[in-house]
Amino acid sequence: MGNYTSKINFNFSKFIKELSKKEIINSALEKACGGEQNFQEADSLMGGVKSNSILLLTDEYMEDEEVQFKRIDNSFIYKRIMQIIELGDEHTDGVYDEYAYLSSSKTDKSFLMKLNHFRSNYDFETIKVFNKINKKNLKNISNIILKYYDFKNPNCNIVVFNSDYNWKVPDLKKKFIKSAKEREKLQTMFIMEGESDERTDDQKMVHLHFINGSKISRYYDFNSSKFKKGKNYHSIKV
């Protein structure tokens, strides 16, 4: 279960200093709260966790990331920029990667973060640290993500882009063709000669969705109207 401590132990400046070193985020939290010894384990019902408690970031309680960062300090703003989703099925586990921008009114420093969530792994990585980033550069933070992202990643059935940032759709479609080819290779690896491919058309494609930042979230109903095919939707099939 998740580990927690009292917010009275938390040193905001220490946390920012550790994040600026690209420290693992929960290690940074532990150091900012006086060490691992100041944390105790909560039960499955978050027993002992109070409104003034800080939790190490976890997927145990289905709290989304915005809530978890607000729990650390109410000044934190966590904005999702790009999400890569493989839903999984009865044979395979789902995979979720996310790139997000973390900032606070209490500091000039801000951070480009990556979250990887696969099975029990729930890991944040600090990709880049900014100091007084301006609005123009913030809009183009998407370019940093695309330089960092591995387009050989085959777990990319659905990709969600925050349309508040700058994206070039033709370039994205070219880049994700490589991803689609890797995904198709993986998905068809165990289909034997003479066997039929039982995947639906949607499962065979890479879907690119562009969504306004106010509608970006951690969990989606992909049958909802926001995912209807239109000018903000593109697909790739190889």
C-alpha cells in the first residue's frame, strides 16, 4: 500500500532542489520530508491518511496525478501534454506512458515529467528542468517530448495530444508510421500461418487524438463524443 507522512515534515525548497537534480520523484519526496523513516504504510482503505498527509506517488488508490501533486503542495499544477496508451486485453497487460508539465507559483523552476505505468511499475522521471520558461517556449515543449520519445515503442494503440501545445500533424503521422510498423510486428508475431487475425480494425491502427487541455484526463471513455472521428482525429494503419 502507499506510504505517507505528515505535511509538517515537508520542505518545499528541498523537494524542488532534489527534483532539479532529476532525482526519482519519491526519493525526492522522502528527502524533502526528512527521510524514509518519517513515512509509514497505509492500508488498502488509506487508513491513517489525513487531509494534511503527504503520500508517496502511487497507483494504489486510483487518485489521478493532479490530485497527488496537489496533496504534496496545493501550488503544484500538473498539465498532461502527451499520452501513449495500449489498452491491453485478456492476453496482454495495458501500458500507459504520459508526458506532463509540472509547475508551482512558489518557484521559477518547472519540470517536464514522464510517467510510465505498467503492471506494478508507476515511475516518474524528470526529463528537463526549466527556469523562468516563457509562454512561447512552453508551447513548444512538445518538440522536446518528440525528440525524447522512442518511436520504436510498439505499445501505442492510442496517442492523445494536448492541443494547447504546438504539434505538426503531418510530421507526427510520419513519425508514428514507424511506431505502427513495430506495433503490427509485435501484434502479429504469434498468429500462425492459416490462423485468422481476430483483432478489430481499431485494434490494428494507431489512433492520434488532439484534445483541448481542459478535457485531458487520466482515464477516458473512448466511445464518448470527444473521440469521434473529425478534424482532431487521425489514424495510421500499415
